[in-house]
Amino acid sequence: MSTISHQTHTLTSGAEDRLDLLLIDDDPSDVLMVEKMLAGTGLDIQITVAGDLSTARRRLTRRTQCIIVDLSTPGIDRLDGLRHVLAMSGPAAVVVLTGLNDAHLGVRAVAAGAEDYLVKQEVDGPLLARAVRYAIERKRAEETERRLVEARILGRENARLERGLLPVPLIDDPALRHHTRYRPGRRRALLGGDFYDTVQTEGGAVHLMIGDVCGHGPDEAALGVQLRMAWRTLVLAGHSGEQLLGTLDTVLGHERRSEEIFTTLCMITIAPSRRTARMHLAGHPAPLLFRDLPGDGGGEVTALPEYAHGPALGLVPGAEWPTTEIDLGESWGLMLYTDGLIEGRVGPGSARLGTDGLVELARGARGRGATGRSLIDELVTEVERLNGDALTDDLAVLLLSRQAGLS
């Protein structure tokens, strides 16, 4: 066979969406035969021709939907060469061309992973066009099934991860309701750098915390888990307030992989009376406070004051974190969140949502009667809608609420 250079031919009828094919064949007569057969099918087709495997690699693009390969092409070397084609094909379907005496090879090619095979001496235009379309659809169906399987596996892994690494709140007060939402920003990630926890200690105080390790990746996720476990251990050992934050700052200094890594954190301790609380902010966004007021349908929604705050952990040696006293009232809700919830934009090119924007969204959601988990879900959905796309940063939300009269 004489070798031909790669080239592109468009066979256009405009009747359907264009099909992009890559034909790997070094025989000009076979190439011409394929072009003529497809030209009479009424399909809109672009054919890119490659006379060898190395050229095919260069000519393959993300638009390529089907690769038609002659197993007698130099460099293909029958089934071994086909495996190279399959390895580089990605989402493109692969259809094998074979001679009449090689029909059994075609069957073996399908077993190896090709979508279909065609015997040159028995194929005509309609058969070739139908085989190409069916091969593309089969490949799409296989890809869809693969993604569904991956999603199911990922779902099971996420559930297992949540059971093993995400905390179970230690609360025995029946008047308290605890809701959370957690989502890593990285695609296919099981855990991000955000973390949270809630613990009720002897005497009745309830401690809740949310934090955010800067950066994205498995190292940051692991560091978040370490800090969360250290926080729970310290709380159960009786530590609280600025002393606890100082110890966490030391833990971070020892465990981080780089001195540039820091962590923002919000920590609240609710008194046994459930009417007051103490808050410490370490470079973290201020939580939202929901209070039910007589005669006010949605109640009051405000951001807690952030004038008394200290730096993020890991930034300033010997830092101080002042205390903010909070009056909760009888019935209330506290929503702690990481900045992934407020850094989305309000429309393309607009300013970021920010805490004030989140307060307005929360007031609207409460006015529509959203509470608990539905309140969190509605806020996340609305933030993503305003952003015009899914949020890319890690996201964690913790909502603890009390309904007066329950005990």
C-alpha cells in the first residue's frame, strides 16, 4: 500500500448535526471508497484521514466522535495496534475495518473493546453510516453507564467517609436541633479543608465550631480532620475560649506542611441556660443569628458582630482572640458557615455575595417558612443561582437551633 498524508474532508448535507470521524488507513483507494459511501448517505460528516498511528494521535481531537481503523495500516499491527488505538480514543467510538478473510479478527477486535467491525467487501454506504451512528450511541451509553457507576461508588464512599471522618454531634438536649451540610469544592473529592463539630459537655454547655483550612487538596483535608479532632479532645478535657484557640494554633504550627498554611475558625459556647453564648472569631465570617419575635412572621435575622475578632490561626505568634457576648433569647438559631457560601458572585462580573447578601437571602427564606435542613438547602441553591454556576470552593454549614418549651 502507498502511504497518504493526513487530510480533512467535509461531506455536508446540513440535514443533521455534523459527525467528526477519524479514518486511520494508508490505502488511498480505501479512503476514497469510504468517502464516496458516506457522501451518499445524507449525513453531515467531516472525515480526518491519518495514514499511520502517530499521525492519528496528532489528528485526534475532543470533537472526534468515531475512529474507523484498518487493522492492516502500518503501525497498527492487528490486535496489539488496536489496543493502542483504544487507549488513545477517549470518548470516541472505535470501528474496525477488516478484509473478508479476517472476519474472525473483527470478532476478536470487538472483544478487545471496539464498538463494531466492518468487512470491507460487504459494506455499503447505508451500512457504514448506520454502523458509525450506532457505534457512537453505544459509546455514549457506555460512558453514561460508567459515570453512573462512578457516581454510585462515590456516593458510597462519601457515606462511608461521613460515618468515619465527619463528626456525629454529641448533644443530649431534646430542645436543640442540629443540621449540617458539607460539600468539597474539588471535583470527585471526598473531603475538603472545611471542618465543624458540636459537643455538649458536663454541666450542660454546648460548644460548636466551624473552620476552614486555606487551600484545596488532600493535605488540607487531612489537616482539617486533625484540627477538628484536636478541638473535640480539648473541649471534652475542659478547655475553652482563648486558651483553646491558642492550643489549636500550636497544633496547626506542628501539623501543617508549609508556614503559609493558615486556618480561619469560629467557635461558640452556649450557656446551660440556652439564653446566652460566648463567641470567638479567628479571621472567620460572622455567623447568622435567627430569633423568633412575637408578631413577626419570619423572625429576626442578623449577622453576629465581628468587631471583636482575632487573626486566623497560624498567622500571628502569640495572637489574642477576644470574647463576644451574645444574647440569644428564648427561641433562636445559630448558623455557622465557611466562606465558600458567601464568595459566589451576584450575577456575572458582579460583586461577591458577602455576609450582608447572605442575611438578605436568609430573611427571604425564613419569610417563606424554611427552617432546619430546608433552610440550608434553600440558601445554597439560591447562592448558586445568583452565582450562575455551582460554587467551586469547599462549603460547610452548621445550623443549631432551639425551640422554647421543648425539654
